[in-house]
Amino acid sequence: MAETLRSLEVPRILDDWYVLARSTELGRAPLARELHGRSIVLFRDGAGRAAALLDRCPHRNVPLSAGRVEQGELQCPYHGWRFAADGRCTAVPGLPTEADHRSRRCGSFAVTERDGFVWVWATEGATPSREPFALPLVHDRRYATVHQTIDVAGTVHAVAENALDVPHTAYLHRGLFRGTGTTNELEVRVRRFHDRVEAEYVGEPRPEGLLGRVLAPRGGVVEHFDRFFLPSIAQVEYRLGESHVLATTALTPLDDRHTRMHGVVSFRLPFVPPRLAQPIGELLRPLGMVVLKQDARILAKQDATIARFGETRFSSTELDVLGPSILKLLRHAERGRDRVDLASELSDERSFRMRV
Ligand code: FES
Ligand SMILES: [Fe+2]
């Protein structure tokens, strides 16, 4: 399969949830965030619930994130106007009449906190029509979990494709986890659904040497899945014997060309209790960062080249297992077709062989 794709447009999906912060980051102070090129301020109301407003005071357009939270309301640092979690103006210091007025309202966004993240619905003033993606395993006591956030230059599509792309690992990450000399032939099964796409890799051998023996003392075959879920979740899953790793990355489009990756890796190792697995995860973090920075550097080069040429022009083969399907999903979702009814419906399945 050879396919050429031209596009000037970056799909923007506005009817869905995106991670804007970790719950632990949002304390007493307001937080300034970006989503789809818009500035949003997060804060906690009097009950401790997370709230999200446009980060622009309706009065003279000072960023509200430069202000402070007073009794669960956000106070602008310039003239002290105050705003409730729903964006209503609750105080205009010195004004003898009622503070609340339509022209003084600040745009607000639906917010929910789940699995340790603050999720914001991307359309101002809209009522969410679905739940945010549920992060599996983060509440499972048998698993240790490590978080990592990194900003990269590139679209959600480019970053998701990179996170789920197998062939680049032998080149860009040579020597780190693939490309050590041996080549294996795998079977790839790709399943496309209306809200996600999944690739299953069959036939990956157990890693050689000590690593393989530590991960699977009793042997076993590698089960490997790569998945993308709308609007922007990339997930890699490995199972080998008793070992299980699930790396889920929630991608947040800061703007069309910049993406924040909120990575969550939950894992379980044979004979290692989670409280001991946790420090092992922390020890492996620097290695993970080496890999992530290699990806970030190549994505920045890709993005700069696309910007210089003013267009994307992709020539894909079937080794580009998920990228073209991810783009199709994004384009389809951008047109706003409701995904709820179709969520579990399998639209097609294909399989082929690949050498890595
Ligand atoms: S600019 Fe915010 S109160 Fe005046
Ligand atoms: Fe990579």
C-alpha cells in the first residue's frame, strides 16, 4: 500500500475532554493552561472542586491566572473583580449595584477530576456528552504507577503516531530497546473501531538475557498492543508472563502545533510487590526520558519542516500501522459525528506481517 496524503488543516476536536493538569498540581493558586490555542485558568472553588475559566478578565483583559483565589472565587489582580466557578461576576469593588451582569461574565468550561487528572471539556459553555477516558489500573493496588509530563512540538496526530510507531525504534532509539541486531517477523493485526484503533503484534520473542529472565522467569510469549482512542489517548500494552506494563498517554493540544504528553505507566513485575516496584519505576525514569527526548527532537524537526513547506505530504506503507487510521479518526471526529452509539462497533480488521 502506498498512499499520499496532503493536508493543510490540523483537525481540532472540540467536543471532548483533555487533561489540563494533574490533580496534585492544582492547589490554592490558580493555574494558567493552554488548550487548542486558548488560555484557560484552573482554580478550586470553595468546596475544593476544580473549575476552568477563560484566562481573560472581562473588564480589561488581564489574565485571571495572575490573580488569586479568595473564598473559592477567582479575583482579578487589577481591580479586584471576582468570578465564581461558573464564570459569574460576583464582586466589582466599589460598584454600588449588583456585580453580576451578562457583559461581566467570564467564559467557563466543564471540568471533572478523575484518575488523578483535571479534565476540561474543550468547548466553552458546553455540556459534556460523554465521560473522559478512564485510565485503567491506576487504582489497582497490584500495580505501581509512574507519571511523566513533557511538551513536544507537533500535532496530536504526529505525537500519537510517534508514540505508537514500531519501525522508528530501531533507528531513532537504536540500541535502547530495539535494533540490537536480531530481526523478527511479527504478525500485525489491526482492528479499527469508530472511536479507536488497535494494533496487536503477535510473535514477539521474549527479550534475551537477564531482562527476559527478570520479566518472565517462567518464560512466555510477549503480548503487545498499541491503541489510539479519540480524542487523543495513545496506549501501549505489554504482557510477558507475570509482567504487565500499560503506558497510557493523554495528549493535550496546547495549540495546533504543540502537544503536552501526560504519560502514566502502570506496571507489575513477577515477585515484586508494588511498593518495591515503585522505586524501580523511578529508577527507569531517566532512561524513559532519554527515549522521550529523542522522540521530542525528531518531532520538532518534522514539525519545522512541515511549517517550512507549508503542508504535510505523507507517503505511507503498511508499516505505518496506526498513523493513517488515527488521522482518519481525528478528521471524522472533527466533523462532530456523535461517537457514543458507535463506540464499540468494529468497523474492520486486517492483518499482515512485518519485520522488526
Ligand atoms: S482587569 Fe480585571 S478587574 Fe479590571
Ligand atoms: Fe519513539
